[in-house]
Amino acid sequence: MITFAGTAYPAIVMGVLGLAFGALLAYASIKFFVETDERVSKIREILPGANCGGCGYPGCDGYADCVVNEGAKTNLCAAGGPDVSRRIAEIMGTAEEESIPMRAYLKCAGSPQISPRNASYEGIRDCKSAAVLPGASSNACPFGCMGFGTCVDVCVFGALSIVNGLAVIDPDRCVGCGACVAACPKSVLSLAPRTSCVQVACNSKWRGPDVKKVCSAGCIGCGICARNCPAKAISVENNLAAIGKNCTNCGTCVSKCPVKCIAYITEKETLRISA
């Protein structure tokens, strides 16, 4: 008569169960196998792999899958730009969709020298966290850049830094993914086409007299820029100037603005106009 040691029987039972479950998993893998479209992997290979989320999908893998299986547009990869958009369209066998290169810009010129701080803030050094707290910012202007650098933390391209209390964008590194725009609780960061050089460096909706109390470079909603724009590309809404798509970058508004809150985005262009 054959007997088993006390530990042998459980081992045999576990072995049999392992074989049974292995067989079930093997069957399930065959039964429920979903063939992957090779175009997904091809698109994924040409994507930059930044996983910045600028396309609106969960990373590069998610975008590649949605292009093939959900009909997502082929021109949504800001990091890859027009070249990647063209190659994705080729893989999908569709017409190339227009891709407009974008870049971020800061709608605020309120440095401590221009918009004095009315308190010393020692709380959480994060814009999103601080924005929900009473007295969360030392800024006298509630619409301005808080300068805690949340935008810097979310930018995977290293295009942002905090200089003199304000977010500064490096146009050579910025790909226009919009991660910083989404992270800013004050909506003081925005995207604009790279061909659009002139922007309003203010985010305040207050009336002129109230703006002047907290910032010497804030838009006062006077409308001088709109009245003098040759292309009629500027409007004033909610006491704030806004530049439209038909702006020709002529610089008239830059020279006419009495508080100098309209300027070229890049320092190079500002120097050229002021020369």
C-alpha cells in the first residue's frame, strides 16, 4: 500500500489545480484573442513618446489606439508637429489634416516691481493647492500669475521657468502641448499659433481704475488698441483687450497701448519693434 507524506498530498492538489487553471487560461487566450491592428504599433513608433497629454488622450499609446480604432484626428500631436501628422495620415491612408504649430504665452506682466505683493505668503508652494485657500497668494491682483511653478512641474519639455515671480516660456522648447495651460488654476497661461506674435499680457477683468490700483501694466480696457488696429483684429470684452485671428503682427497696438500691456511674445521681436 502506497502512502503519502503529510506535505505531499497538498503539493499534488496544487499541481493539479495549476495545470487546470493553466489550461483554462490558454483556452481563454485563444477564445477571446483580439487581433491588434498593425497600424497602432506603426503610429506609436513615430510618436515622440513624451506622453504630455496635449492630444487629449492618455499618452502616446492611447492616442495611437484612438486614431486607428476611434477615428481620432491625425494632427493632434503637438510635440511631433506637422511632420508626425503627415506620417500618421500616410499610415491611415487619409488626407493630411492641417496642423497649426502652437506655443504657450503668459497673460501677465505683473512682476513684483509692476504689481506689488500685498502680503508675504508662506503656504503650499503649488498654484493649484494654494488657489483654493483664503489669502493663498501674495498678489494684489487676483487674476495674475501666482509664480509657484506648477506649470514648470507639469512641462515635460523643460520649456518653463519662474523668473522674478512670473512664468517664463522658452519658445524654442515649447511645443504647444497645453499641459501648462490645463494646470494653471488662474487661466493665466494660454496657447497661440506660433505665427501670432502679438499678445495681451494681462488677464484681469476689472475696470481700468481698479486695475491701476494693483498693477501698472494691466489692461485698462480703454480700447485705443482696437480703434487703431488697421486689420480690425482687436476687440475689448469684459474690460480686457483680445487679439483675433486676423492679426497681421504690424505692431500698431504695441506702440499705441498706453500701459504697454500689449507686446510681442519673444524678447527678440520686442527689441526689433522698439528699435
